[in-house]
Amino acid sequence: MFVDSQSNDLDEKGVEGVREYLRNAGKAIIMTSGVDVTNQLTVATSESKLKGLLADYGITIKPDLVLSNQSEIVNFGTDSTRRVLAKYPYWLTTNVFNPDASYTSNVGFLMFPWASSVQLTKRDGITQKEIVRSTKDSWTKTGMTNASPQDVTQASKNEMSEKLLVAYAKSEKYKSELVVIPSQKFVMDAFLGRSGNLEFVLNLVNEFASDGLLSGIRSRAAQSVQIPSMTPTQKDFFKWGNVLLLPALFAAYGAYRLSKRG
């Protein structure tokens, strides 16, 4: 079962139907956020009815948004003739995957548009697993009314840390399984870009449909790979290394040739 709170406005009866499905050894992929963000970038508290169901599995979607310095570049131009490109921390990217989970096979990196952080709480009879975390240079914001790029405030280094983004839970009693992705727009066409989001979800579907026999072998196509996070000092090192290394090698070779002639 695929539950997307962006396109499926579940009422209490609908949520009870999902709960009953899970109690019959069902498997579900649930996409829901702790806050709602409109196309005008206004932010409001999520009215999702799935909170109680997720709590049964010890999963909480916090009412916040995760930001990261590892983020997608977005065009904020007002029309097709004007391009204003800038990194948008609310569309964070990450390649911090649980190596023991097969869901991320063939996935270079994931992009989470307007994602909330996830919290796991131990529950008797529930097995939990962290699947994806943000990079270390991430932070959260709460209580905002808009997600405009002009209003982004850079967090201090002490405020940054990895945030849990995707979690798995299994009920030993009902033999049910679910994966929670805290971004309503995770697989919408407008937000896929170069990311491996669709590949990741298809891996989940194959995993649930085949009890793990097909996940990771669906495709061997090349994937985009995210550049690892680097400090400003490391960035300067590689920048000036690329600028100066080749001329230095030519100069050394020229000096060697001249010394041979002498």
C-alpha cells in the first residue's frame, strides 16, 4: 500500500482502513510531513490524520522542517526569461544511508523537498530501523510561517547534526511493515531532478512485494552521485589545487628539459 497524504486526504475512517490493512500482515510506504508548505512557500501545521497510526509503531513526524547546506540548486526566476539560481536549504540532499538496508541499492543520493525530522520511540513488539539520515551540516526550524530562501538563517556549527529522515518499523504481532518518508512531495515529478528518489521508492515496492528477493537488482543504470560534504578549507584546497597544479607540472617539466639541455 502506498499512502501519500499530499494526494490522499485521509479522514479517520480512511486511517482506520489503513490500520486494519496493516493488522492483516500489510506493508505500506507512507509519505507525510509535520508541516504543510504551499507553492507560495507559506507554512502551516500539518492536519494529517496519520499521527496516531504512526505512534502505534513508535514513529513521530516532528512539526519542523529540516534544512541543510547539502541542498539542491533551485531556479527562483519569475519567468522563463529570467533565471535566478541559488541553493535552497529546504530541499536537502543526502547520501547518508544505512548500509544494512537494501532499499538504497543503485541510489546515488536522495533529495527531500520540505522534509520534517523523524523520531523513533521504542514500543514493545515493534522492530525499528533507521534507513536515511541527513548530512551532518543540517538543522531544523519550527514555528516559521514561510519557507522563502530570503528568510533562511544559517545555523551555527553547534546547532548542526544529522537528522533522521526515513524510518522502518515492523510489528511482530501483526507481521506488518511500513516505511515512513517525511516529505509529501518526495516523488512528485517537479521535484525528482537528478535524485534517486524514484529508484528508492521502487526498491521499497520490490522489497515489500518479494520479501527482499528483488530489491537492488531492478536496475543497473548509472546514478548521479552527490559530492561529499566538505569544509571551506577543503573546498579552497581543491579549488586552488586545480588552478595551480597543472601550471606547476608544466613548469617542472620545462625546468627538467632545460636542465637536460644544459
